[in-house]
Amino acid sequence: MKVRYAPILTITSILLLMPLVSVQAFRGGKPITPYGDSCTRCSTYGTCKYTLSHEDARRAIMDYYDKKGYIVELIHKRGRFIKAKVKDKNKVVDIIIFDRRTGRLRSIY
């Protein structure tokens, strides 16, 4: 009888003792980069009239986060996407990917 309930007891114990911690890119309860946000140089529907150049995309990212009071450091730019670190007082608070074709900003932090 005892052996029969051992797996259920073990699984229940593990689930109850597991810490329920999640890491999110939030500051004070507000997301730094809302899911699927778009830059102002493209439409809000996730399409641009043309693919932004690397320089236009850099300016779009800088403008977007400058309004929020953050500093952006570009990590690498290749092809359609640009990867960047978003910093607040030299502390990384988010890492994003910017899609030059759609103007979408996505947090990967």
C-alpha cells in the first residue's frame, strides 16, 4: 500500500517545494519593452513601407528608448534584425531584437 502512493507523494512534494520565481524585464511593475511594440517610423500594424536601413533602424531604436529615459547599446546588426542592450545607468535592463522590415521591437531578456 505504501509503495503505491510513493510516486504521487514524491511528485506532490517536489511541486510544493519548488520556488515559483520568474525573471522578467520589468522596472517597477511596468514592462520596458511591451510585447510586440512598434517603432514610430513604421505603422502600428507591423509593416513598413520599405525595409529600414541600418542607420534609420538605429535612430528609431534610440528615439524609442530615449523617450523612456534609457540608453541603447547595439550588440550586432546582421540582415533583417538588430540586437541591442537597453541600459539604465549602465545596468542592462532589457535585451531586444528590432525587425527592420516590420519595425517591431521584441524583448528577449
